[in-house]
Amino acid sequence: MNRNKGLHYHIHWTRKTLDWERFDTSADAEASARKLALPGETFTVEEHSESCPQCMKFMKMVSGRDSNEAST
């Protein structure tokens, strides 16, 4: 478990957007990326804080979906 509150990692695929999945360590993110990478595809692992825009966007999307489902 990551001891630095909010510190986490995302995979950033070359020529694609930042991956939404959050990892506690850079090693976990890199291991996942190596499994998922297509031949010739490259990536970087990026460190983010608790104010990560990707996580905020994902949380908005999830909370919006939950409220929409509750209203139907």
C-alpha cells in the first residue's frame, strides 16, 4: 500500500490518452503495461498526486452514472 496519501501512478500510452486505471506503485503500473502493450506500442508510467485530473474526471463520470441510474 502506498504510504504517501494520494500518490499513485497511471500508464500513459504513446499516441493515446492517459489510462484511467490507478496503481499504488510504479512497478505495478509498469508490469500491467508490459502485459497489455501491443507489439511496438510504448508507454510511460506517470506519478500523480491526490489532485490527479484523470482520477477526478473518472470519479465525475462514475458519480454521474450512479445518479442517472438512480433516477430511472
